[in-house]
Amino acid sequence: MKVNLTTLGCPKNIVDSEFLLGGLRDAGVELVENPLEAETIILNTCGFIQAAKEESVEAILQAVQLKKQGRCQRVFVTGCLSQRYHHELKNEIPEVDGYFGNRDMRKVLKDLVLQLGLKYEHLGERLLTTPAHYAYLKISEGCENPCTFCAIPSIRGKFNSRPIEELVQEAQTLVARGVKELILVAQDTTMYGCDLYGKPQLVPLLDTLSNIRGLRWIRLLYTFPAHFTDDLIQIMAEKENICPYLDLPIQHISDRVLKRMARKITRRQIEQLIEKLRTRIPGLAIRTSLIVGFPGETEEDFQELLDFVETFRFERLGIFTYSREENTPAFHFPDQVPEEIKNERWAIINDIQNEISYEKNQSLVGTIKNVIVDHFDESIGNYIGRTEWDCPEIDNTVVIKSSPDLTTGNFYNVKIITGSDYELWAEPVS
């Protein structure tokens, strides 16, 4: 039986898909990358914001169309969209053979295998869809932060950490299979362990992971500013294989907006945290994300945010327009900002960040950096790599002049020749 599994959304969805793929493989399924070659299509959807929902619905409709044309036999849907809109999807797109949630992926896998008429014999090993040298490690599931704009708690459920021993074992297995970079993900990595151990245990986890032989880079995503601790800063500064890179979504800087968002932090506390991080972790690159057009955001609030971006000059920045999501407190807030104004504010900050990123990349010209090679781009005849300041798929890349000495998945020193907003060009050095 030929099965295609398509993943939409974030790295956490990638991990879920890899778990499903491993189980399907163990059940004897032939996995194919092209949906047109599949007898069964499985879609792991995203349902976080409007754009992601639209993309997921379109993917479902395309798969259903293939089924109607007789080009595949069955279509199954799982993931956040299916969890969030299970009944609506069943009523509006009944041609799908089965809708599954995402709260218990082991149950989803078992139900899928049984619906395919196969025997459930999952051994628990993921089938990586990333390049062999890096992998995501999902350390917890769910979220209990009260952010008024976010639907994740209603989709993913209560915060649920995985035991340290289980994570370490998985990490060791991944490294033994050739993984050199582990990227830790969760809805809130800084709260890891609170439910299991009564207090945050991210630092002990990082300490143990950092001692795994052969693990060159550990990267931390989805930290929550209000939950950041001094001991977390300390271990990031001390451990050489914890990348000086931090994903720290702040969302806004106006105290008035932060309060309406229920972020549990103030502007001054954010500024103090950033200053402390930059002082104590040499060469740190901070990635943050911002929401413009949140309900009630005034011109003064936006100007405050713009001034903040220009002053603090983040190394990496993601900007999003507010998406009004059902079953969130902010959905009912007064003073909803028109889409036109949201888009204007997005463009203004985006232009400023483009300039900041360009200037920071220009400052690297002539320097020697250690990079990991991700792949060879045949269209340009060069290798594509990343510095320790860059997460796969979302951050900058380094275009490396082709050389017979380069191999995908290995680390090399390169000299930066030039740079643009979000790319560097380099050549290998001995």
C-alpha cells in the first residue's frame, strides 16, 4: 500500500508526522513523497491562524479532488485544524475518510493503521523528514499560558512534559543515527518539567543533553519571556554546544497592549531581560516575533513598538498581523484594527528590519564563521549552509562557493564575502 503524508505548519507538526511515518513504515506501508503516486493521502494540518487554516483547507480539497478523480482511494486528516474544527470539517467535507485530532498521537497512529487494514506494531522510532544532520526534539505538548490572541491551548490541550529520561534516550538515538543539531521545541520550552517535577527542568535537561558525545549544536525555540530564569541564561553562556541563539517571542512592547494580550510581563522587564541576555551570553542572536494590529493598538502603541525595534535591533525578527481567532478572548475585544492598517504597520516594521538585517550582515563581511552545510543547490551550483545564529527554514542562509572538499551535514569554516538582507555569500577556508 502506497501512502503519502503531507505536513503543514510548524516544527511541532513535523515531529508528529515523523512519529506517524515511523509507525506506518513499521506497519508495512510503502511511503511515497508524491501524492499523485499514493493510494492513501494523509494530511497533518495547521489551524493556528487564518492563513494557515486556509492553506490546510485548500490541501484537503485538493486531496479530495484526487479521490473523486480515482487517483487515490482514501484521504485522512489529522493535526491542529482537524482537532479545532472536527465537527465542522466532517459536515463540510464529508468525502474525507477520517478526521483525527492531535492530543494523543499514539492513538492517532493506531487508529490510522487499523483503518488501513494493517496490524499495529509501532516500535516508537521516528522517521526523520529533515536532513539527516538535524532533528527537532519536542520536549512537551500543550500550553496553559493565557495569551488572549492564541488558540493553541484549546487545540493542543494542557501542558504535558515528557520525562527527562525519555528525551535523553531519544536524543542519544538521534545522535547515533547521525544527527549533529537538536532543535528543542514545545509550546513553551521555558516551562518544561513544571507539571512532572513541580518546577522548571529545562536547565537540567539542557545540561544532560549537552554531554551527549557527537551533539554539536543544541538550539532553543519557543521560550516565553515571562518564564525566563537566570540559571537558563547561565547554562546557555557556559555550554559550548548550546547555540548562542534564542527564540524569544515578545509580541509587543507597549505595556497597554501587553496587558491586553495577557503576556504577564512589562516593557521594562522585557528590556531588562534582553539587556541581561546580551550582556551574559557573548555573541547572542535573538529571534523574536511581533504582532501588529492587535485590537486597540493605537498609533502611539505602534510608534512605541517601531521605536523599540529600531533601538534594540534584533538579529532575527518575524512580524505578523493580528489574526482574529474564534474562541479566544481577543476575538471579542472592541476596537478591532482594520486589515489595511494592519498591513501598513507590518510593511513599515518589515522595511526597518530589512535595513537592520542588511547592516548586520554587512558587518560580517571579511570575517570567518563556522557553518553547517545543509544541502547542495543544483540551480545555482553552490552549497547552502547556516551559522549557529540561524535555525533551518526560518532564518538566514549562507551560500557557499562549491568545493569538492564540502559534504552535506558537516561543519566548515568559511569567509564571508558579501551579504544581502537575509543571505550571506562565503567561500571555504582551510
